[in-house]
Amino acid sequence: MTDQVVDTDASVLVEEGRFLGRTRELKDLCADIGRAGLDTLSGRKAPRARVLLIAGRPGSGRTALAEELVRQVADRYEDGVLRARLSEPDGTPVPVERVARELLTALEVPVPPGADEDEVAQVLREALAERRMLMLLDDAADAGQVDALLPEAPQCLVVAVSGGPLTGISDVRPCTLGGLDTKSAVELLSRHTGSVRITVDPRAAEGLVEECQAQPAALRLAGGWLAARPKAAVADLAKHLHAEGDDAATPLARVFRLAYTSLPAPAARILRLLSLAPAGLVDPHTASALAGCSVSGARTTLDDFVALGLLHAVDSPLPQYEVPACLHPMLKALAESQDRPAEIQLARARMLERTVRLLQSCRAITETDSPQAREKLLGMPRSLRFPNPRAAAEWLRLRRPALLASARLVVADGELDTLARRLLSQLVRAMVAHWGTQAAAADLYGVHGLVLDVAERRGLHRERAAALLNLADLDARTGRTTEALVRYRTALDAGRRANDPYATARAMESVGGAHLELGDYDRAADWFGRALAQRLAREERADAARLYGRIATAHTYAGRYGEALRSWRAAIAGYRKEGDVAAQARALSELARVQEYAGRPEESLRTCQEAVEWARRAEDVRLQAALHLRTADTLEHLGDPVAAALHRSTAERMLGEELQEGDTPEILSEQDANACEIRSASAED
């Protein structure tokens, strides 16, 4: 069985390898898995997965119980476990579309970039239909989120964690949590304080448990406070909490207040600034940038917070930490009350600047052939450099949730748009450098959408055009050609307003490509012609030659072979002037194809033979083989099977077993040139 994992706040109440308490709840939950549902009792087959709900306040150990349940029953689900968190640390619900994408990524199921919520959810349901899986949906904000993600597969099980009931989902089995039993609560306390202080004064320990209402998060903080003060008695802490006397405050809030006020001022400042960490995920660089201290000092402080129960360490190859969701609102309130808005904004800007520089380093380590990249990399502080490309790729993979969250937050903030533009630019480049455009397409679609938001807000027409082109390219690659056409036209308007000839020409050519895909060959040829006129006016001969080829393709599809032949000859002449031997060979091959369509087999044969010679000069073995196959087809049409067999055997000898008889590789790709990159006004980019 494999364990499929999506980012979650699953910081379980499992210490020293053993789960504490909740025996009755676990027994009831396990029994509910096999218990007959309402559909079964009424004689109908269950249409969807069974849903178990674990409800409780933040800090009650609800996620810990869910994780322990998953651990105990995971072996019943041979296709693995999926995890997802449905709320941000501040309580904002995560869009269903984003959660579904993360789950599909964990399942290694491709999903079209830009697909809407219903489409992505349907792909997820289809992916789970034939699987037997266990899903843990943590911190659900409402029933709608869970309902949209439910597998239509009764063999699957969903464990949902929420603060209240999931009204609207049928046959949910709820388990509502209170505090731990006294014995388990005292044992949890002793794991932090040591057994001696508990043994010498068991009544004081029970009194402290009562003050904390046996809530695991409060007990963990209390244990951390005592562990940091070996000479303090358990009774002393109980008295401190009792003296607080704030009946409106929860036990967790009272213990947290005591723990926070006990910190040195620098550490307290770092702690409250951690509320700015994207997705609640912190690493030493994030803490260092927020506080303006060294990376090593930040890591030491973060480790101290873990010992105090104020942070959770994430099981990761890199040092990463998580701000407990139950503490996030209190940290945010402290930051807003004790730090001036300008200080908070400065801390956020430092964090984003550090992220930009790390992304620059992450990308630069892959550019081993570029002296400029190497020089720039060596000019960075040692703490920002990666030892090798593999380490950079691993950092990018592990920090991906935080990086994407950081991009969303800075764009939503709207006050740091210059930094936002640099962050988005470097994030795109790093993803493409390490994963490639195709593999990163889903993430890139979201990032380009954020670029578009900033560009429209700031009236940056050039960047707006670039973002629209990028989004339209992704739409076109996933079959949404009509949507892509609308975006290409909008990008053309933006490029003209920015007086950007590159974006304008790219947009016109892309509009033509979209019309070609939609079967409107006249408009396709017209738009390719407009793009060609601009390329010729700017003396961009290589692009002009390529556009002659695209015009010829449109004419060929429309059956206008005479115009197609003229355009291919113009393309060949352009490639010859540019000295592009390989492109000339491919264009000759396409010319031969059109000649054959036009009923001129003798001309097609001569053109094929010429193309073979140019392909040989270009040392393109695959193209040579394809041309030999085309020559063989033409010879067969001309009634010379012996010569055709000779050419076919030559092609097979060139490619060996890679090429089966009768296969003809595609010679000329209709794919557009590289996507329009995001450009920033910053010289650093």
C-alpha cells in the first residue's frame, strides 16, 4: 500500500510513538466504518463513500484523533491515504478546485490547467471510482467543501475534521470531542515535565489538568512552560492560571498568554510575526527574514518554540515548522496590537524579498552554461546558495505550498505589487527550470492569473499582454480553443496599448493558430499574414519564414494548393538566407507533401530527394528517415515498388526498431514558439 500525502496540519497528539487516550472515541469510530448505513437499511446500494466526522474546537486534539484512526485502519484501503486541509490558518476556506487539484497531483492524475471547480471535482471522482482509498479532510469549514470532494465509491472512506456538524451530507457519523480523560491528560503533561514532578504532587497535576479543561493543546503549552523551568512546581503553574481569573478566555488562551509573556522580547516578536508565514509553514529563512536576524539564530529560536509547544516540527528532509491553527488567531491579534502596521509591512516585505532571492538562486543553479548566472550566484550570500541542482529542486518541491500561498497573499494584499511582480516572475522561471512547462502547467496557470491581476490593477499593459498570452497558451493546449482565442485577442489589444511589437506579433500569430485549430482557414491565413507583415517590417527574417510556413499550412487545409506551394517556396527562401539547414529541410518536406496533394508526384519526388540531402547536412536522422518513407510512398504511387522498398528499408535501418513499418513521424510542428515570458521592470530579473 502506498501513502499519498497532500499538505496538511496533521500535527498529531502522538508523542514518543504512542497515542494518548480517546479509547472510546476510537472504538466508536472503527465500529461506524462497518455499520450499515441508511441506504443499506432501505435496501439500496450506498452511492458514495462513508463519512466519519470528528468535531471539536481547535486545540481539542481532533486532528490527532483523525490521524490515529487513519493509522489504525489504513491497511484496509490498499490504494492508500489522501490528506488535504480545507481551511487556511486564518480560517479562510480553501477553494474546492485547489484542494481537488492537490489530491489529483498526489494521485498522479493529470488535470487540465484552468479547469473549473466542477470539472476538477468530476475528474477526482472518476479517479477514485475504481480505487479503495481513505481520505482525511482536515479543518473543513462547511459541508459544501466536503460534499464536493466525496468519492462516488462506497468502498472508500472519508474522515472529516471540523468545528461543528456537516449539515447537508447524509448519513454522517459524528464524533464530538471534549477534553482528554484525566489519566491520559496527566500522562501527556508528564511527557513534557518528567514523571518526578507529577509523582510528588499528583493532586496539583490533576488541578492543572482541570484548569486546562484537559484540552491537549493547552496541556502541551503547560508542559512546555514547566519543562523550561525545572525548579517550578506544577502547583505554581496551576495557581498562575487560576489567578488569571478571565472567565471569558478559553484555557488555551490563558496558557498561551502565560507562555507568551514568559518569552524574551526578541523571541516574542519572532513568535507573533510567524502569523505572517504563508500557509502557516515556516522555515529558518522565513523566520530570519521576518525578524531580521541570522538564519542560524532563527532556527535555534524555532526549535525552542517546538520544545515549548508553540510550533510543530514538520516531518521533512528540510527544517520546516508549522504554526498550530489553534494559535494562529492569537498570534495575529498580538501582531496587530503590538506592532505598528509599517513594521508588519516591512517584515512581510523582507520575507518576500528573501523568497525572491531564494527563487533566483534556485533557478540560477540550473544555468550551468551561463557565466552571468554563475557570477550572480557567487555574488549571493552563502546561506542563499544551493549546493547543486538536485538540492534546489528538492527545496522547490518541499516549499511549493508555501511559495504558492505567498504569491496568493501578496497579490491579495495589493500594497507590495513591485515585490509581487518579482516574486511571480521568479516563481515561474524556477518552476519551468526544474519541472518544465508541461509538468508545472497547473501551477503556472494560477501564477499567470495572479500576474494578470497585478497587471490590471496597476495598468501594466505589457505584463497584462504577457499574462494573457501565457494563459491562452495553456487554454489552447488543453483543448479550450475558443477561450484561448478570446484571450489572444485581448492580449493583442494590450500589446498594442503597450506598443510592444513582440507581444503584438505573438498575439496575431496565436489568433491565427486558434482559427486554424477551429477550422476557419481563411481567417487563420489572414491573421498569419498580418503577423508576417509586422515581421517583415521589422526585418525579422527567421520569424517571417516560419509564418510563411504557417500560411502555407492554412492554405493546404483549405485545399488551395497553388497558394500553399508559393508560401512554402517563400519559407524555403527565407530559411536559406538565414542559413537554417534543418528548417529548410523540413520546409522542403512539407513542399513535397503539398505537391503530392496537388497531383504532381514527379515534382514531389524531386523535392523529397532534395530535402533528404538537406536533412543529411543538418544531421537530422529522424527527419531523413521520415523523408525516405515519404519518398517510398511517392515511388509506389509512381509504380516503382522496388525503389520504394529500398527507401523504406533505408528508413528502418536508420531508426531500427523505433520506427514501425508504415509510420511517418510528424515533420513540421504546428506548435507556437516559446511562451511569452513574464517581464518585470526590475533590472534584477
